[in-house]
Amino acid sequence: MPLLAEQIGPLDALGGGPLYRRLEDALREALRTQRLKPNEALPPERDLASELSVSRITLRKALDSLVEEGLLVRKQGAGTFVANRVEKQFAKLSSFSEDMAARGRTVRSEWLGRSVGAVTPDDALTLGLSPGAAVYRFNRIRYADDVAMALEYSTIPGFGLDGVDVVGASLYAALEAAGNRPVRALQRLRAVLFNPEQAKLLGIEAGAPGLYIERRGFLDDGRVIEATQSWYRGDAYDFVAELDMRA
């Protein structure tokens, strides 16, 4: 394996700011571009600090931040590794495409359907729309590095987009381009078992464990802009929420 210092380049080239932050950014970029591969072991911290010409305290601060983000994992007695499972932070409102890109994964979707139609009674309640209002529906299998990771079914009010064809790799990118990206969301999660149809779409065994998430995304003015139902593979995702008794 090439020296890590060669893979991330000189830290001085990253501008100003604290050294640990520059190191953190350099490592994050190496992870994003997959110069550091999933499951790859990092050198021991003593060796890595020496190689990068930084103190162990500086190195530890940079690594701690990446561990908190789920980009690296520490295994007791074994060292620090590039994460293979995806740790999704509940505190951060981000899209599947953004989460995967941050981890250096190649994202694509297989469309199960996309259409425009009238809102259903249930969706009208969820989205706060009047009967007969137009909505867009986007149903997809989400892939990372050609591995099926999740099933995603989204409903968007008609005012949110200019048409079904404006959505490419990222729904949130299309909403942002239209000036309608959600600024906050409510999510509900529960454990599920995949039925045969869902399992076939994901290429896993029927009855395999998964995580089901309902999300409602809101605009700054309080209107609902997104209602998404997602089924995530239980063997590929960890969902993390930070709790603080001071809140």
C-alpha cells in the first residue's frame, strides 16, 4: 500500500486553519475519492503520526472526527479501518447521494417508476395538500458501488419541481435547483423484515432484516415538500443519533 502521506498530499497545500482540521479534510477527500478503500486498515497511530509529521494528539483529533462521522471505525485490539457499513447521522439532513458521495461511493439509481398524478387521500394528509392536487412520484432502487442498498419511494407536491424528468441521480439536488430543498425533516424508523418482492429487488434473502424510515421534509415556510418511504438493508446501515441531556 502507498504511504498515506503520498495518498493525501502535503497538508500545507490545504490553506490555513488548525493542522488537525487540514488533516481531517485531507483524509476525508482521500476517502471520498477512494484512495482509501472500504475495510482498508490505517497504519498504527504512532507510525501514522510519524509518517505525516504531526503529533499523535493532532492525528487523534482528526481521526476522532472521522470516526464520529462514520467514515472510519475503530476495532479494539485491531486498529482503525475505513468503514464499509454506512453510518447515517439522524442529526444531519442529507440525501442518499450526498451520504454515499461523502464516503467515496459511486451512486446510481434503478427506476421502478416516476410519474405525475393526483394526490391520494393519505398523501393529501401527509403533504397538507387539497384533494386533486398534483404530485410527482419517484420510486427507485438506490445503489452504491453497484450494490443495491435501499428501496426509496418519494412523493413531491406539484409546486416543488418543474417535472418528473428534472430528477436525475439526486432528488435533493433537483429540489435545491428549484429552490425547494427541505430545511428540516421529521423521521420515523422501525425494524422490518423484507418481503419476497422487496428482497428480490435488493438481491437479498426474503426475511432479511431491514430498517424502514418515513421522512417528511419541510420548507422554511412550514410547507411539506417531501414524503419519502425508504427500506434500507440491515446489513449495510447503522443509524446514529447523538443524545444530549442539556438540550
